[in-house]
Amino acid sequence: MWQKVKNIYHLLRAFTACIYFGFPSKKLTVIGVTGTDGKTTTSHMIYEILKSANKKVSLISSIHAQIGEKTYDTGFHVTTPDPVALQKFLRKVVNSDSECLVLEVTSHGLDQNRIFGVDFDFAVLTNITHEHLDYHKSFENYILAKARLFKGVKVSILNLDDPTFSKIKKLANGKIITYSIGKKADFAPKNFPLKLKIPGEYNLSNALCAAALATQVGISKKIITKALNNFQGVKGRMEEVDMGQDYQVKVDFAHTPNGLKQALKTLKSRIKGQGSRVIAVFGAAGERDKLKRPKMGKIAAIYADICVLTAEDPRSEKVEDICWQIARGLVRSGKKEGSDFYQIYDRQKAIEFAVKLAKPGDIVVCFGKSHEKSMCFGKKEYPWDEFKSVERAITKTANEKE
């Protein structure tokens, strides 16, 4: 009941904002990108392709809003902004003389009417996997929320590899374009070969998705291929922190079971040297989907050699409770605390511990915080910088060894 009232509230605010700012999206070609994982990387890929083609393009993603030459912060833990803020950004996009906008869209934003009044021309789906069931209550509801983006668009770009493909296809409007890394699709490695600088099959999937969209916008294969092959990645997505140490440290935003699985699989395949290990530092957000926590523990048990469980925006929940829920998945997989996994509730200390464990050739990866600049305890946001935290840990460990 309360959520319905909140959705109506957002709808009224969105409608009012559309009138106040003059329905700015009608003056733009708007590309909506949604999915459980990969939507930020895909959004940035599309943005870079359009820029390479000399299109006047702006971007609103979970990292930031890039409008013309100016960069704007979109707020704490936010992907799709508040409806008034969103329409204000859209007006700025129009005023910047941009002709295209790439907009990252969440299931929450769709369900809560935060994107009401945005006139989407193209809709893109990366995947739909386990996430946000605390909010949507069922996976079916989650799919239906995502599907709302694909109603009324000219072209829908869909992932043929995703188990929800058939259902979304039935709900989508406009021309259907498919992409796949392993099946016969409109865009696949065989008919659209790429040599990406960023690793992982999931990034190849993201790139094919971006290529499919860009082609529909009228960009040539040559420009698309060059832009994607030169793409350096996104802030906090498998980003390396290199301070000259003899082990690797990476920062990544993976915070879903599928995201964690894909990231760890990629890192495991890139381990060099016999006996080298993947050491994963991660937690789970408080007041969010609790069902995914043991699933993440189970996945980490398979693909990581050592896990360090810690805080990640616990909000009103106890960090200890969250970590133990993740730990259940590890224990059920036969892992033992004190050798295979550890629980260190202070995130700075957890990162320092992981770095101290690292031997030459190991990869330490910190998941879940990435580009975010705060950590939430209770209802208060405290400053947090994952990269500075990692740098402090590397420096401290190096000084102790000396």
C-alpha cells in the first residue's frame, strides 16, 4: 500500500516536472539501457561510440551525468535520479545542444514512475538475474518492471543468451534486434568480431549490445569496432590499482550473484603462475535483497580461493548478521572460516587484511563499493573512497614488510 502511494507521488512529481521543464526528452533521441548487470558499462560504450561518430551526445549513468562538456554528480547510491532531478538534467541536455541521450534505467526507476514523461526511442537490455527481490517480491515482478522500458519504443535490443529473452520479446515493442556471444543472433562474435582491451565474456556481451544499438542509430561498423576496441572501461569496473606491488589489486562494482560470478570467473582465468590465488573482499547492502546473500557466498566458494567478508552499506542491519548470511553459502559449500574465508566487519581493516595475505601473482579484488563516495550506517552517509582505502592498505603493507 505504502509503495503504491509512493509511486503515485513520483508520478505526480514527474508530470509536474515535465510541464515545468517543457517535456525536454521530446527534443532528443533517447536511448534507455537497463539490466541487472552491465548496464553502466554498456551505457558508457554506447556514449563513446556516438562521440566517436561526432554525434552530440550526453549520458546519465550511475557514475555521473555527462552533459556536453560538464560532469555532474547524480547523488548517493543513485542510478536513475529523482523525477524532478531527471527532468532538470534533460533540460540541461537540450540546452547543451545534444541530439542524443544515453540514460541508464533501473527497475526501481521504472516501477516508481521516476522516468514518466521520458520519450524513449531505443531500449536496451543487458540481462535479468537475481536482484532486488526484497522490493519486487518475485522474479516475475522484476521482469515485468524491466519490460516497461520496452513499451512504445522504435527498436528493442535484446540479449539472446539471457533466460528471460522469450518473455521480454513478447512484451517488447518495435523492431527486435538480438545479440549473443554463443548463439546465432543479429550481432555475434562471428558476424561482428571485436578485440576488446577489457577482459571477460560479459564485457564482450556488453560490447555486442552496444554495437547492435549503435548500428540502429546509423553508425558504421568501422566506427563502432574502433570505438569498442579502444574502450578503456568504466571507473570502478575491474579497475586496477597499481602501486608497483608484486600482486594485483582490482576494484569492481559487482554486487549481485551473477555480477560476482562473472567477475570472479574472469579473474580466475587470468591468474598467472601455479599456486596464485584470487582473494575476494565483499559484503552485501543492508535493507536490500537478503535472499542473494548465501547465493553470493556459494558463488565465491566456487570461484575465489579466499574470501574476506565485510561491510557494504549495512544501513540499519548489523554487519555481523549480513556477513553470517553470506557465510552460510560458503559453509554449505564446505569452506572453513579461518582458512577459506574470514569475517572482518571494518571494511578498511578487511582490505588491509586481504592485501597482507597476498603473495606474488595473487589477485586481490574488492567488490561492491567501487565509484561510490559514501558508506551508509543507520541513516547516515559517511565518506568512503574505495580507491584511497586500497592505496592506504598497499602502502601500509609495503611499509610493514620493509
